[in-house]
Amino acid sequence: MSRISEEQQKKAQEIRDKLADDFDEEEAESFAKKNEDKKWYDDFILLLQMLKDPEFELSNKSKLLIAGTLAYVILPIDVIPDFMPIVGWLDDVFILGYTINSLSDDIARYKAKKNR
């Protein structure tokens, strides 16, 4: 398996940061309402709640990852355009899954806090 070069990592971080800058909370909530019937909806909402919760502490890296992921899912410009049936959502679902997996400790902490 090939490793990601430092140049590729830097490019990915630049894209993530740009997407995080483009994140719009109202647009995210509107997008979520339109997609309540989707299987990935719960993951999207969980990330949105974690990001918006003023009482839940997240590292800046985690905040950027969440905001970048949500913006990627919302924005129409993707690696695979969303207008392509089924295939268009694969990259979005992959990105959500990657983020959920990467933030598993933060997610467990958030769920524990909410269940108190």
C-alpha cells in the first residue's frame, strides 16, 4: 500500500481548512432537514451537534475536521458530483465514515456527556 506523501497531506489539509472556512451552520441545518430519510443522516446530525454544542470541548483539529466534512457533504462541488445517482453520494458517505471513525473518542465522550 502506498503512503500519502507530505505534499499530498499538505494539499488535503489546505482543502480541509478551506472547506471549514466555507461551513455555514444554517445551510447545514437546512441540508439535514432535506435529508432526514438518508441512512447517513444520524452521523451528519451527530457531527453538527458536537460542533454547535458550546459546552462540549473539541480540539481545533477536531472542529476543523467536522466543519470540513459537513461542508464537503453540503457543497455541490465534490470529487464525485452529487447529481450522479447513487455514485454521487459515495464520496460523501466515505468522508462521513472516515470522520466518524477518526473522532470515535470524541464521539464516545460526547455521547457520555449527553447521557448524564
